[in-house]
Amino acid sequence: MVDFLLNYSLVNKTPITIMYQKGMEITQRNIRVIKITENLIQGYCYTRKTTRNFTKDNILAAMNTHLASSALADEVRKLNC
């Protein structure tokens, strides 16, 4: 699923949210993927406001916040009908 969302962000030029581990620290980052190599993801990090490199193995999870928000809105609409 993480690979799918990384590719989705690259192709659609859309931001995703990742959980990233560097050493003992785990952070949440909002990024837009620019380039994918075998081991690295280059992306614009909205948190740091610059281009950053992320080691693929250190990405613990990924979520498309736009799709998640849309799905939540759909569920709320269903409940209000």
C-alpha cells in the first residue's frame, strides 16, 4: 500500500502523509513525491518547506489525506440521509 501511494503521489502530483522513522524518532510528514529510486524517495516536504530525501525502508505508513477526507465526507453524507 505504501508503494501504491508513493507512486500515486508521483503520477498525480498530489500530497500524501507519511509516517517516517529516523533513528528513534517517528515523525509525520506531508509530502509530494518528485522522484522514486530503488531505495530513496525525493519529495517536497510541506512540513520543512523544502525538498527532502526519504529512505524507503524508513517510511512506516502512508495515507492520501485527500482521499481519506473524501471518504469520511461520503460516510457523513450517508448518515445524514
